[in-house]
Amino acid sequence: MSRKKIDNKGQGSAELILIIGGLIVIVLLVGSYISNITQKTQKNMQNLLKTERDFIINKI
């Protein structure tokens, strides 16, 4: 009986696809986190400007 060689080319491709998929997920999570921080910062700045504007208007 002769043994057949197993082709491992498919395994390398599958591993590469998993690695790329994992990197995409990480990039999306980081992007979501940064977007969330940006939205919170913008909201805080708008509230600060509104408060200061109202303060100056009331002072006049």
C-alpha cells in the first residue's frame, strides 16, 4: 500500500483568511471606539459653547 500525500495548500489559504478577518474585526472595533469618543467630545464642546454663549448674553 502506498500512502497519499496530503495537500496543505488549502490550510495556508484558510489561515490567511482567518488572520485577515480578525484584523478587519479589530479595525472595525477600533474605528467604532474612536467614533464614539469623537461624538462625545463634539457633544461636550457644543454644550460648553452653548453655556458660555448664554452666560455672555445674560451678562449683557
